[in-house]
Amino acid sequence: MSNAAALWSKLSPIAIVVSAVILIALERWRPYDPRQRLLRAGLWDDLLGYALVQSYLLGLLIARVTSWLDGATGLSRLHLVSAWPVAAQVAFFVVTHDLYIYLFHRLQHRSPLLWRIHEAHHATTNVDWLSGARSHALEILINQTIEFAPLVLLGAAPEVAIIKLTVDAVWGMYIHSNIDVRSGRLQKIVNGPEMHRWHHAIEIRDGVNFATKFAFWDWLFGTAHLPATKPSGYGIIEPFPSGYLAQQLHAFKPRIELAPVGDLSPSPREAGRGLG
């Protein structure tokens, strides 16, 4: 491990924990939804089951899959991006992966099959700093393999993966946080809680605001939704179990209607709204 990677491996958990503490404090000081409690239902499942145990185990598995892919293809020996400055490598992988996530996320809301592994993320009735951690294991396996395998295969510097992981974790906590943020025109470019909370709104059935880091994907592709009002609540209408293991198994249970299904063209409700 390089000196830079070793340094970032120490800084990353510190940055994530400090960011979590700051966001929790801001949620208490200026909540978007004052009805939400800090010790809300499902908190320990999300923290222990999803954020800690699942993340750790899947990280090990994804590292093995990536190593196998590299051994099978030998692509990392080409060092396709190794000569780039680290900042350019980080920017490239952040932007390209964010576009992938926008497209895949949108597809998840259209495909009954993919909705099964995305439903757990939407089932929470409280959207806060920890809600972003709740994602089905198969969803994480798909998305993070597609996220981190290219870094190795294209020859990125070792610290790039750690930097990107840190950015992902902090930004994921931020966009789900229960903070009354008003970023104005900046919300046309950078995603924040005021748009992403509408993505989790219980009255939104066909999906809006699919972007994670860059809101301009939604404004560009016509899926932005930012009215002056606030959502009436969060979650899904269909019954959903509590407990980490039950939520993982729920994806494989037979059901009649799996998700709202439509084509990839935006519905009238998906049309971009003004910055109220």
C-alpha cells in the first residue's frame, strides 16, 4: 500500500464518523421533518445490519470478485489511467459512476425484478442520515462491483478507491439527512436533501430525483421534482417486514404486483419543476 493510500485509510473512517456526528447535530438543530426521532424504528437494523456487518462482508466479497476479474483479464497491467493526476482519477470515476447510478436507479423503479432488491431502501418511514445505508445485499453487490472493479482494472492509484468510498459514504448520509437545507440554484447542479427526500416521498409512486451526487442528471433528463411543499410522509404502501434478515428474504417472496412499472420516458409527475 502506498503512503497516500495508508494515510487515506486512516483518514476515511475519521471523516465518515465526524460527518455523521455533524449531520446528527444539524438534524436536531434544524430538522426538515420535526416529527422524526433520532432513535427511530429500524435504527439498529440499519446501523448494525446494513452499515456495519453487511458493508464489511460485501466489501470482502467485492474485493475478491475484482481480483478475479483482474486475474482473468489482466487489464490493470495496461495502467490506462495510472498517469493521470489523482484528482483527475477521482473526478472521472465519481462522474461516470454517478451517471451509471442515475440510469440504473431509474431502471430499478421501472423493472419489477430490480425493484425487489431496491424496495428495502424505500421501505423506511424515516429518512435520515442513516437511511442511505439500507440497501439489499444484491443491490450493493451489483452497484459496488461496477463502481470499484473499474478502478482496479483501469489502474487507478490505490488511494482513489478510498477517497471515492469516503465521498460516497459522506454524500449518502447528507442527501438522506433530515436537515432543512435550501441550496437555491446550487440544487440544479449538486444533489441535496431537499430533492432526495422527494425521491422517498410516499405519494411519489413512479419515481423522481434519481441522482445521488449530481442533480443535473435529473434536470437534464426530465426527472427533477422540487415543489415548494414538503412530502406528507416516506416509505411504501405495501407491507414490509422489520429486521435485517427478513428484509433480505422479502425480495425473494412471490407477489402479484412488484412495483410501479412504466417505460423510461418521464411521466407528467416526473417533469422538471421550478426551484420553489
